[in-house]
Amino acid sequence: MKRAFGLVLIALCILTTGCGLTVGTSYTVSGRIVCADDDSQGIGNVHVGFSGSRSVEITETRDDGTWTVSGLRGSVTIAPASADWVFEPGYRQVSGAEQDVGFTGIRSAANSLGFQQVVAGKNYALFLRADGTVYFWGSSGSVYTYGAAMRVSGIEDIVAVAAGAYHSLALKADGTVWAWGANDRGQLGNGTYSDRCDVPAQVAGLSGVRAIAAGEYHSLAVKNDGTVWGWGDNSTYQIGRDAPTTTPMPVMKVGMGSVASVAASGYRSLALKADGTVCQWGFWRIALPWGDSTYWLNRYVGDAESVGLQGVISIAAGSEHSMALKNDSTVWAWGVNSHGQLGSGTEWDHDPLRVEGLDGVVAIAAGDRNGLAVKADGSVWAWGANTQNYLGTGTYSAIIPPTMVMGIAGTAAVASGEQVIAAVDCFGDLWRWGMSYPGASPAVLYAIGAPRRISAF
């Protein structure tokens, strides 16, 4: 842990070289971290990081939970970190001398909440509990939490969740779909283009749904009859050729049937059919090699095209690549491979390629230029973009082939967003890694390395 924070400190110092680390009057800040259930008990041996445009420091709490750091300059974000605790608030910001800057620690003990699904948006994650309740962690609009996850109010009896860039979906046991978050492209399906709605509301005119997915600005649903319905952004045909550029109400995709599930990214959509084949439509890029150069052709496809796979049981859509899990527990990927997100050394591949070095896989996730897989033994494997150990594998560059994520075991499901990776384990614990405070501003972001537990209220 000390080595990881030391590397972060060095990296941030390098990034801020020449930016005036010594400019301005220095000041001292002190505080204490205490237990949530007994504020007389301090928490010792907790790393406390201080990051800003003019200061980068790190210290450790004393046995009584107190800490002090001097020589800070400018505005600074203070953030405690521990593998055994989560903290409220997740961070504090100061710009001058202060005393008694307090944090409360909640012990990360294995829980019995029974979380069974996790999805990730741009800066946040949703966790679905077995009792049908949904929990939120991260940042979305004016709603944020960087300590414990908080329950999403106003919905219950949920059987599936989906996360877009800035909006969320939930499928109820009665087959209705509920949405909240951003709505500038009509992605909430309420018939309007209102700015946003942070209270879940039912998607109008949609019932009998069995599967859902959320792209960056569009939403998808599969009805019990196997038809696909979409709403929101359709600027690249990610809903379908026959729909308008944006639609704030669900419309059926013509020519699609016998669909079991769907996946969505920023500008394209995928469908897994009941026979184990996969179709895609929307926008993607195709590389055209020309001598020593590569030219990229933009394709806009309104009618679903087969990707040429059979025996598929699960699909995932990343920013510019897609993934499929087959019934033989192998993982296949296709699309742009700028950072190794296909798990191979090729620059791109329109046809699916097997991700080498993976077998016994039970779950997959595709993020922003990365891929993740959960094996039957509960281990998590990652590949692709990995700046500053973003994927938690212990290395600091793009990963090819897949490498095991350190510090997490017994994993049941994993999800990858743009700035956050999240997982649930077989004990019901919640985990997150990726960036330090996704979406926080003006906090300085850095990769946190090994996964950390999240507590639920």
C-alpha cells in the first residue's frame, strides 16, 4: 500500500513539474479519523493523501486517528484510503490552515446484503441486491457519494439494472422499466427532453420487458416476445434506421426478433439472439491499411448485421470494441484495438478474435478501451488501457495478454465504466477501483491501483 501511494505521489509530482509547487504561502492542516459507531475511537495506520495543483503530500494517521501535515499550498483535496475501511465523506477540500478536519470510518466487513449484479456508467456504479433494491456509488449529476454506497429511493422489486453515461435504467419484476438521470437526448423515455430527473420514473408505453441496456445517450429493452425497443439518441442508427435522430419514446426496431438480451455503447448496439448468435448495428470504425499507414472508415449501419459468432451466452459493449462469452467459457472480442482492448496485438479486427490466455470464464465486461473477465474460481482478469495501474494488475502500461487483478477474490460479477471499475463478490461485498474520485471536480484524479471495498448504508 505504501509503495502504491508512493508511486502515485511520484507520478503526480512529475505531472505538476513547473506548475509552481513552491508558489504561495504554505499552511498546516490537521484532523482525525474516528469509527462511525464510536467517535471516541480513532483509526490508526490510515493513509491520508493531499493532492492539488501546488501540493502533493501523503501521511499516515497515528494510533489515536489524528494526523497533521504542513507545507501545503493552494487548494488541496484531502482523501483517506484503507483496504479495511471506507470513509465519510470520501474527501474534503481546503485552501488554508484548518484544524479538526474530520472523517468517519466504516469497517469493510463481509456483509449479507446479497448483491448480485453490478453495472457502471461514466463516473458511477449501480449494485442490485437480491431483495430487489438498488444501490449507487460514484458521481452522476448532482448526486454523488465516495464513501459508502447509498440506496436509490423510489424503486423496488428490481430484477435488472443498466447504466448509461449519465442515465440509469431499472427493470421491475412486473416487466416495466424505470429511468432517471440525464435526458437531453430523450434517453429517459418520458416523452420529453427535460434536463434531467434524479427520481426514477416509469418509461412511458413500455411493458412486458425482460432485458435492458443503456448506451451513452440511448436506451434499449427486449420484450417477452423477443422484439427490441429503443429510445434516446439515434444519430448513428444505434436505435435503428427507421427511427428519427432522437426519440423520447420507445420505438420498435424493425426486423429484429427472437432476441434474448442486448448491450449498448456510445454509438452502437448489440443483440444476443435465442439461438446464440450476435447482431450489431449503429456506428463503428473499420481500418483500411495503406502502405505504412492506416485509414479509418466510418460505418453507419441501421440494419442489424451478424458478427459471425455462435454459441454465445453473454455480450458486452465497450467504447469502441465489443465482447462475447461463449458456452465453452471462451471470450471473443472485435473492433478497435488501440490499447490492446481486444487482448491481442492487432490494431483492429472487424471479425471476432478469441482473447488468448482465458478459459473457464463465467462473466465479462467491456469498458473504455479495456476488457475484464471473471473466471469460475472467482478471479478477475483484465486487459487493455492501464495508465497508472488503472486496471489494478500491478503494472503501469497497456496489458496484453489478460492479467489477473490483484487484491480481489471470490468475484461474482464485474463492470467497467469510463472512470470506475466495480465488482461484487460471493460474500455480497462491493468493490471498486479505477480512478480515485470519478467525476469529482476540482479533485485531482489518480488511479487507485488495487480494488477497495465499498460499504452500503
